[in-house]
Amino acid sequence: MEKYLYFMEQTDGEFDAAQDAVMYPASSFKGFSASGTTTTLLLHFHGILGQDEDAHDVVTLTITENKQKEVMTAIAQAITGAKSPHSDGVIVVADDTNSVYADSRITACAIAATAVD
């Protein structure tokens, strides 16, 4: 069964703007990268808005300072099922509305889905 990664960037619970929330199949996850700050981590995904294969979306996680490796490990473990299997197939990585995160070192997220040209 395919797993899905859920992100919600709004703290008010309203789905009132484009990409307030997204859910990516785990198979579209391309990897992590450092962002150049000590409190953020970037997650890269294949684009969800129908672009060419080189396009990608980015979810920026705000995290505890200098804990990128620990957060990457926790998310990878959630995806592979090595830690806390998700029987419904949905892994909440960052839900700012409900303050639910895949790891206690995640404190917020921002979603940047690429636009269709």
C-alpha cells in the first residue's frame, strides 16, 4: 500500500488559499536538503501541478536549531515503517492547524508547489 505525506501550513484550520494543505505519495519524495539556515529543512517532491519531470515542489520545515539529521531520520523512519507504522497509509509530517508533527523537533511548515507554466 502506498503511503502519503500530509502537510498543512495554516494555523487557522482554513483551507482558503491554494496549497494550504498538500498530500504527496511517498513515492514522489525526492529527498532532503539544507536551506542555508540552522532552523529549516527542505523536502523536495515531484511537482503535483502537472509540470515536466524536472519541476518539483518544496516543503520547508521549521525545526529545532541544528537538528536536520534527526528530523530527516525521523521522517525516513516514518516513511519506511521502521518507526510508528501508519495503518491508514497517511503520515502527518507537519499539521500547523493541529500542532501535530512527525517529530517533536518540527515546529511549522511552508508549502511551495510549482505553478503550471
